[in-house]
Amino acid sequence: MALRHHPDKLGDTITEKDKEMWLKIVDAYETLLDPVKRKKYDSTLPFDDSIPTSDDFNDESFFDVFGAVFNRNARFAKKKPQYGLGTPESPIKEVLAFYKYWNNFETWREFSQYDEYNLEEAGDRYEKRYMEQENKKIRSKYDKKERQRLIKLAEMAYNNDPRVRRMNEEEEAEKQRKKDSKKEFKA
């Protein structure tokens, strides 16, 4: 696109529309090149942040449904997950590490698209500081909502994970066995 719309390539045949297109290309290039602007842009893209309901899955489809949701959300991770959701045969140690990771998930997603003030319009540093504080307050609301959504996702998956349910049943059976053996010993 840059070669096709470059002002030097067009020469004398350049129009206002070509100039506008060139400025858009330059702006896009600068956005993609700068990591801060890139994250800001990527955060504004449409994203399916839905969480499956209990009607959307059963024990057989659990891994497909939640695996897709976790993979979708992992794109915003500051630190990539060590373990995926796994399979029904995954070791319980990996399963617990997976849920621990998602309970402490750190996202690079920002919500600057909701900012009320443009900092470049500030008249002095005091006004800029005020604008930054107001924008930060607005973003913190969206950060909290995002955090709550991720916690809800992790809790729902943990509570419905067949491996975790099996682990809890085994622990409960072990407790009951120990309780029964104590009763037999006392008797």
C-alpha cells in the first residue's frame, strides 16, 4: 500500500484523496511500529468476551468450550500461560497450576478508548496531570469489570471441571475412609 500510494511514486498525478490515503498509511504504520500505540489499538478491536453458561457445555464438551474461551483471552496475557486447559487425563498438578494462573491473570489490555480527555490538548502540566487522573479513574472502572469477568470465567471453569470434581470426590472418599478407620479402631 505504501508503494502504491507514495507521493513520490504518483508524481504530478497526486490528488487530495491520494494525500489522505498516504496520511492514513503513515499513521497506521506508526501505530503498528510503536508498541505502546499498538497495544492501545489492539485493545480497541472487537473482542468476544462472553463466558459460557452452564447450558453451553457438558462433561464431554467442557474442554472444547472452555479451551476456546481461555485461548481467546490468553492473547491479552502479559505472561503467557505455562499450561493450557488440557485434557481429561492431564495431571492434577497442571490443572491446579492452570487455575492458579487464571486467578492471578495479568492483562495488558487497556481501556484508553474510553478516556474523556486527550492529553495532547492540555495547556500546562497541571491540566495534563488532572486529565491523566480523570482518565485513570475511568479506565479503572473498566479494569475492574475485566478483572471480575476473568475471575468469573476461572471460577465457572474450576467449579465445572470434571478433573477437579473427581479430585474433590477422591479427597472426600479418603476423609470418609480415615473417619471410618478411626471409628473401627475405637470400637
